[in-house]
Amino acid sequence: MTFTAAPDGVAKAHRTTKVVAHNRTSNTILGVDVSHKYSDYYKDFGAWGAISPDGTSEPIEVNYPTWFC
């Protein structure tokens, strides 16, 4: 986590998390695209091929900020 101080006294922390696609159906999912945007700060994209029933994709990392005083 990275902290930066804004001039107005509000601190912003850069955070990351992992996103996966989990197929909870009885059919194969042929493909999944993910586009993550939090406000205007970060844009993250991921694409996976076929995911079998009860299968889980590889994770992608997405970014987002949090603010606190």
C-alpha cells in the first residue's frame, strides 16, 4: 500500500486486489473479459479463455485508491 498526502489534508492510499472468474454453471464458459475502472484513476483489464464447469480463472490484479482524513 502506498500513501500520498493531498494539499487539503486528505491522504490517499493506493491499494490492489485480485479478481478471478469462477464458473458456477454446468456449461463451459467460452471466454470472459473484465474491465475495471475506479473513478478516473486506474484502468485494469483481463481476458480469459474457456473456463470449465466449477473452474476458476487465473487471478488478475486491479488497482484502486482509498481516501481518509
